[in-house]
Amino acid sequence: MTKCLIFLFIALLPSRLFTTNLEKKGIVFFEGTWQEALQQSDIENKHIFLDLSTSWCGWCKKMKQGTYPDEKVGEYFNARFINVALDAETGEGRRLARKYGVTSYPATFIIDHDENQILSSEGYNGADDLLKLVRGVKK
């Protein structure tokens, strides 16, 4: 009886509670600290894709809702980069925005594990534009 109730409870839970990073179709962003992302970049021999945005930026929201969830963007970026999204007005995001001289948002970068800037773009990029921008980056 108890097993049946547990099964019924689990069966009725929304399936979105069980979504894993492998099931996501878009970019999967790294959830550790900036230092951990740098270390992971070195370990995996991948560059970092860095998204610097703010809470008030409309174009940032548009990229987060339209560009980053795109399946072909996710496939490309997840295979080649450690993807990091930071708030440009707090903590490491603020420091990096100053370091790289950001003047408008969204600001996106390809960075190596030593924080050297390889590529940068300020402003909105749709899925196709973002892919065109980074396709020439080699590790």
C-alpha cells in the first residue's frame, strides 16, 4: 500500500521538477563561483562564454528568453565552452565589467582560464548572430 501511494505521489508531480541539465535544449550555465569556472575551464581545456547582464536591461532579458534557450545555440555552446552568466552590478560581475570596459548590455565574452579576453560583443544577439560571432573561436 505504501509503495502504491509513493508511486502515485511521484506520478502526479509536475515533470519539470525532474528536468536535468542533459534535458535542457539551450545553454546550460555553470552554477559555481567564478574561480571554480576558471578552474573548470582549465581542467576541461575549454574557453569560458561569459554573459554580463543587469536586472533592468530589456535586451538582456530578450537574450535570456530567446537566444540562450535555442537548441542549436545550446548544442554548440555546451560542447565548446564553460558558460557563465553574471550580474554586472554585483560581485565578480561588477569587477569583470570594469576590467573589460563594458559600456552597454548585454555584454558577452569569450575568455580563457587566465581571464584573457578572446572575443567580445556588446548588445543583443539573436541565435544565428551569436553562433556566427563565436564560430571562429578555436581552443
